[in-house]
Amino acid sequence: MSLMSTLSFSFLFLILVLLIPYTMTSNEYTYYSVHDGLRSYGLPAGLFPNNVKSYTLDETGFLEVQMHHPCLAQYETRVFFNSVVRTNLSFGQLKVFEGMYQEELFIWLPVKGIIVTDPSSGLIIIDIGLAYKHLSLFDFDNPPSCIYQGILQISGRKELAEYREEKFVYENEWIFLCWYLSIFIIILWNYLHLCRHEFIR
């Protein structure tokens, strides 16, 4: 096999490898914003504030929302959003795993779920574990503003919600970066090895 044909094969292989991460993440659903995604699932856009940095939504409905910083938003009562909110999204329902708290009688309770069973009723149901609250859908039409809040006292303990800087790199991005570098090093080594043999000949 000639040097040129070998190098062509190597670069073709590199292109195919670089396409692998895109096929691995093709099952993620993307909307213009998380607020548009909520509307498409029959939920009001104002469930999350205007402080959203980014989000991911996969085919199982798992929704992870990254905030620019932890903050407090004002609805009928105050709601605290941590820097990361993890939920499961289905039509008319948002099941909250972590990262969202609602203030009730000066006590912060974790929000367990948000349900819209009948939009024509004009009501939204908030599950705070101890009770279900029926609130007006109108209060959630638009994303509210959110005020920075670094540390929040929740149920007798401190909920640390530290600001995450822009330099933060996700674990899967590190995996892909290492994958790229290893493939690049292998191809570069093969290229130098072939060039050495051609020079000797």
C-alpha cells in the first residue's frame, strides 16, 4: 500500500471517529429554549426563570437545567433554584428530582412535582411533599426574573449553591476530548512511521 493511500485511509478513519459523538447524542431533543420545550409539553414557560444558562433533554424525558447562578424567583411565594435542577418531563407534568424549593410559612420545602391536568381550569398543581398547592396558571405564563442567592437555609441545614464559573468542563466533554487526542496521536504516529520508512527507502 502506498504512502498516499495509507494516509487517505487514516484521515477517512479520523473523520468517522469524529462523527461518533454526534450519533451518540442524537437522541437528545433540542428546542430554542427550555421555555419553548415546556410549552410543547403542555406546561407554562414560567416554571423556570429567565436565568437559565443551558439545558439538556433526552428521549426518556430527563431534563437537566443549568442556571447561571443559584437564585430566588417570586411567584405567589418565593421559589429557590439551585445552579442545577434535575427533573423528568412528560406531557402536562414536571417531576422534580432536585434543585427546586418553595417557601411555605418561612420553611423551605423541596418541590416534588408540577402538574397541569386541565389547562382550561386555569390552575396548576404544585407538589411540595406535605401538600398539593393549586395556583393560577397565569402566574407562570412568563419566566420571572431571578435574584442571585449563594447560600440558602433549608430544613435546618445549609444548602450550598455555589456559583459555577464559565470554565467548568463537563465530564463527558473530557471523555470526548481524550478520545479525539488518542486517535490523533495514533494517526500522527502512523504518519511519522510511514514517512521514516519512505525516507530510508
